[in-house]
Amino acid sequence: MVQNISETDSKRRGRPRAYDPHTALLGAMDAFWKSGYSGTSLDELSAATGMNRPSLYAAFGDKRELYLKALAHYWEMSLAVMREDLAEDRPLPDSLMRAYEGALAIYFSGDGRPRGCFVVGTAVTEAFEDAAIRDSLMRGFLAFDSDFAARFRAAQEKGELRKEADPAALATLATAVMHTIAIRTRSGATRAELEAFARKAVGAMCG
């Protein structure tokens, strides 16, 4: 009997969770992306993740902690896409355009209307009151600046960019273009219009 109980307990402890944390996090991110942080209810998060409230709290903490995890995941995802697109094995204008096209692929993902940027659409409005969200924004934007600056420096070393160019200043401009594209996505601009906008910006930065 003792052996049977022990075996049963072992099996119970070894059972996998009834949900996939990554899939649940993506579901929560979709819910926040649609309605914003303040506009997303716990019931909507439960429906989006397929988890009841106790399970949701146990896995991710409260609503704010879940949002911060979703925000961190979005930064990780978007930065990974941009770093791959900014690879140095292609000309600078091509790299920059691929970075903007990669962002547009994210902004126009999902069903229905374009979603735009998760950060711009959900975090900017909350940053004024929430220090953790504000810190996440600053770190994310600085990461964008850093990656763009590294790409401009590499292009300058290869002679693709004029010697008097300022890679740091160009990086700030490149990040600002990314923000503008994100905002214009939410305003109703088409993907073709935004690609044309990005192409003009790339021409100005590389000229």
C-alpha cells in the first residue's frame, strides 16, 4: 500500500501542466494588444489564455505582472526580428528596409485591422504612472538605438556611409522612423504607403 501511494504521488508530481505557458502568454499579449492594458479585463485574459483566474495568478501573478511579462516578450521578439534583418551581409539600404518591413509584418499581423506596435499601442499610455513600464520603454528604445548605431558604424567602416556621418544621430532618426510607422499603422495608413514612407526615410539616412 505504501508503495502504491508513493507511486501515485510521484506520477501526480510528474504530470505536465495543463497549459503551455508560452501559448498562454501569447494569448494574453493578443488580448492586451487589442484592448490596451487598462481596457483588458481579467475575464478576457482568462478567455485568451484558456486559464481560470486562480491558475492565471499562480502562473503569472496579477494582471500587471502578466502585462509586464507580455511587454518583455514583445521586446524580445521585435528586437530579435530587427537584429536578423540588420545583418551586415547585405547593403545598408537593404538592411534598413528589411528592418522596417519586418516591423510592418508584426504591425499588420493578426486578424482584422492592423494592430500596430504593441509598445506604442499599450505601454506608452501607462508609462506616465508606472515606473516599471516606463523603465521597460526606455530600455527597449535604447536597445533599438544601439542596434541601429552598430549597423551604421559597420556601414561607415565599409565605406557605405560618408565619413562625416554620425552613426548615433542616424540611429536615433532610424528609431524615430520606426515609431512613426507604428503610429501611422494605427491611423489607417496602408502597408504599401508605409513601405514607401520607410523607403524615403532610408534614402535620406543613407544619402
